[in-house]
Amino acid sequence: MEANIGEAVEALRKLGLSRYEALAYLHLLISREASPKAVCSATGIPYTKVYDVLKRLEKKGWIIQISERPILYVAKNPSEVIKTVEENFKCRISKARKLLSELERFK
């Protein structure tokens, strides 16, 4: 069964991406590599925002810039990205558990 782009966008949003970040990541995943202009054209992300969206995805570890001239990006492997998201989430849960346990002692 072929994945629905709308469902994929929503799933990625639940993992912490904005709508534009999810669209950009999915376009890069499908197209293998793309320039900011190509991402903009394919996704409808405004040209004034596409560079910021791509930089945020790069900072989050979802994509990699592979060249300067022309600027090209590629999506990281989904299993690698999901593993990182899962590890980060486990760390946040562990920290919350510890903090809540400490606060519970004040009852």
C-alpha cells in the first residue's frame, strides 16, 4: 500500500516537525536531492521561508547539505532519523521521570 503524503506529513508533525519541515523532508526523501528552489516549487513553501525551513531540518539532523554551488540537500535515511528521535524522546522521558520523582517526595 502506497503511503499517503497527507498522512506522512501529519505523522512527521507529531514527531515535532512543522508542516513546512515535513513537506520539505518528504520531498527530499522522494527526490533523492534537491535545491531550495526545487523544494519550494514542489512543496509550495514560500521562497522567503524555504532556506530557514531547510536550515532548521539540517540542525535537527533530518537532512544534510551536500554542496554549496549549487546548494543541494538530501534527506537522511528515515530509520536513522526515527532512531535519533526515539533516543531523544527516551532521554526527555527519563529526565521528566527523575524530576517528577524528586517533586513527589515533597508531598
